[in-house]
Amino acid sequence: AVIDQAAVGVVPQARSAPRLDPNAYLYAALTNEFEGPILPGSASVYVDGAYLGDTGLPFVPAGAKVTLPFGVIDGIRITSDVAGRQSGDYGILSTTNTRQESYLLGAESTLPYDIDLTLYDRVPVSEDEDLEISVTSSIDPTTVNVDGQRGVMAWTFDLVAGDSHEITFGFEMWWPGDDQLVLQ
């Protein structure tokens, strides 16, 4: 039995972590416009009238915002390539080790509509004062340290229907020649 139903406006979003997964995932952001909460439980998921399956809904207080996952979105091609990688050392009396890495992230849309896309990636962070890290990016990240996670960056942009977008980013690390670099 249906207790209540209503059509609510949703804002479609796409998200991807290209170096971990070549897919973009569809999310729907919405605000609970009911006078009371949306109770947790099972919900049927439809996209453009097509049934995708069931998902679990969290408790959503009245007026609160929630973002719900809808699975892989067809129509967005995500790429991730290593653009460069070098390591070496320099110095005469004392040596300094260096390591450089750069990446190219790409997104191409064949969708008939524009959609906000967020690409996530990461760079190393230093736990040692002798290790220096410099990060560069062709486009400044929209968010750094996403959800309090050091080194996680996000770029959010409008992916226009039929268009593509590229981001080049990378990092360079320096540390004393006698020390060993251990990445965890």
C-alpha cells in the first residue's frame, strides 16, 4: 500500500574516479519537500521510465538534501592516462631525490543533455618534513581534501552534450638523497 507519493525535482550528477574505474556513475540530488521525513527502507529506481532495480533509502529529515546513486551512466566516456613519470637525483656535495608524475583525465559526452560531472583523483601527502610535494593542475580543483581525505581532489564542471573535457595534473616530490621513499 502506498502511504504517500510526490514528484520531486532532482538534479542529475555524474561522478567518476578515472584511475580506479573507467565508468561514470549517475547520481540524483534532491531535497525532501515532504512535511515530514522520508523513512529509511527499500525504493524502486527508475530512469526515464525504465526500472533499474531497488536501492536502500536513508532517513531524510524534512527539508534535508540527499544524493542517491543510480548506477553506471551510459553516454559518458572516461579516460585516464599517465602523461609522464620520471625519477632521479641531483647535487654534488649532497643529493636530493626527485620523482615526478603527471596524468591526463578525460571525459567525453554522447548524452543529448548537459550534466554536472565530478572527476576525483589523488596525490601523495607528506607525513615527513623532509619530503616536499608540489602539485600542479591545468585546471584548479573545485575541492581539495574531499570529505576530509588529505590528497583527494575533485574537479566539478558542466559536461556539455556532445563535448569533451580534459584535465592534466601531477606532482613532484623532493627528499634527501640518503632517505628511502616509501609510498603507502
